[in-house]
Amino acid sequence: MNFQARQKRLREHIATTRYDGLLINHLPNIRYLCGFTGSAGLLLIEEAGSVFFTDARYDTQAHEEVKAAKVVIARKAPLEALGDFIASRRRRSRGWDIGIEAEHFTVAEKKRLTKVRPQGVRLKDAPSIVERERMVKDSDELQRIRAAVQLGATLFDRALKVIRSGVTEVEVAADMELTARRGGAEAMSFPTIVASGKRSALPHGRASAQPIVSGAFVVCDFGVILAGYCSDQTRTVWVGPVSEKARFAYESVREAQQAAIETVRPGITVGEVDEAARKVLCRVQLGKYFTHSTGHGVGLEIHESPRVAAGMKTVLKPGMVITIEPGVYFPGKWGVRIEDMVAVTDGGYDVLTPSSKQFVAV
């Protein structure tokens, strides 16, 4: 990972703003900019260089992981150490503006930082600058994402061996998560969703103790974290004798997803991708049952920018990675969702998810 280049781009952006420095406290952004993977830290980026603050628990780890930034091990709270650092270096700090991540600083943290800042230093809410940079993945990131997607796909292979009438949702999820760990996953991207029967109509129905029943769908939504990067995939399986309504709903969702995928290319807005999926479902009178956005970005976090939703104007660029996951949900009956991860390429798109999307009944 070229952390120096990432910080350089951020400094170039800061130079066009009213900020004299930018304070990063969101851990995924810190990892993106300097490589630190611990749970406590602050990264101050200014024209003269970058300084990373953490506490003594991470002394060894920070010196091993942090790149392109000076490491300061605080003997007090990192926010207080930051205040001392600015005071010691900024004798001329009057009129100095620090941008802070408004989306991530809590009210309490901002109050503490206000108390320890030197006189003349002003705190300004900054927009999501780093998140915008993170939308476009470099070659190293794409390689890690591909590996995470490949590992994640093996979980569905395992699920197909376990899903049967009478088996509980949590038993299926447990098998999938054990497969992930054995495959080298650091963690799951999010709590595994295995939602069967009426619960499959819940878009985020986490695995429960409910037994799987015959004559309904099972929605499996899952992902792994590998080398820091997330995967996200959804497949839907029918259990028992197949009804024509179920097959129609499934094939409609699959057609909608494919239409959205084929829309992906540089220069297209994410709103247009969403619209392509909705057009298919509206044409077959299922549009009102598609109740969420079509997708989202994925990377160091499971939900990143851009949001792939109606009316959103973000323009796709090569290197972006998004999910495309339309679904239909019939409360009290069942639901269907199909999700792949898709990379935007110079010439169009690359579907990263290798699993088949053919209708499966067990």
C-alpha cells in the first residue's frame, strides 16, 4: 500500500481548502492513510508532515505498522497529547485552523479537544474528504478485495450442504462462519444473515433459532474480512417443492440484478444503476416490493460510499467497487435477494462474485 502517495493527495486537497491541518480519528481512514490496525489513535496531517498519536498499549504495533507518519506514544489520553504537541510546535498558532472529521467525532470528543487545544487554534468541521478518496481502489486494494470475495464465496458452498428443513438458521450461520475462520478470515464483515420462511421477508434478518421450513426461501447474506478488506454476497435458496410464484419472483430479481450490472461503466451515475434494477421489477409489477437501495461501496468497511440509490449523482469511476443487490419482500410470506460485488473497469465492469445465481431448490 502506498501510504505516502495517499497522504500526498490529501495534503494537496487540504492546500485548496481553508484548513491548515486535518485531524483523522475514524479508524478505517487512519488505516487507509498510514496502515495502523489498532483500536485507538489519531492522525494529524499538515503540510509539514503527519503525526500519529496512540497510547502505550500500541507502542510496538504502531512502530511496526505506521508508515509515512511520525509516531507519538501518549502517556496520557491521545487527545491531550495532541494538544500538547500542537502547543509545543505551534508557538505561532494564532489563526491556525484544524479540520476534524465531523462525521466521526463525537460531541464528547469534540468538547475534550476544545479544552486541550492551544489558544488561537480553531476547530472546523471538515467534510468526508478521506471517504471520497477511498471510493476509488488502487491495484493493491482490488487484489485484497478479490481474495476476500473468493473466500466469501466458499461460505455459500458450505451453506448449500447444510440448509435443510428442520435445521435452524443459527446452525447454518455457524457452519458458514466456521468455514470462514478455517479459510483464514479475520472476522465476518457483519453478523451473518440467514433468514428463512416468513423471516426471509426481513431484508436484515440476522440468523435466529428458528428452524428452516419447507415451502419457502432462505436468504443468506454474508461476508468476510481478509487482510482488512470486506466481501459481501447474498444468495437465496428455496426449500422443498417449488411454486411458480416463487420461481417467478426469483427470476425477476435475477433479471433486475443483471440489468443493473450491465449498466455499470465509467461516467454512469449510481442513480442510473439503481434505476435499471427498478425498471425491471416495475415492469413485472414487483417494484413496490423492492424496499431498499440497490447497493453500496465496499472496502475497508462493509458500507462505504457511494450509495447506489435512486437519485444519487455520484459518477462511477474505474476502481470503484460496489454491490448490486435488488430484492423483493412479501411480509408474512417470503423474500428474495441476490447480491454480487462489482468492480468498475476502464471498459465497463467486472463481476467479482464467482457463485452461480441459478435458481436452487434443496
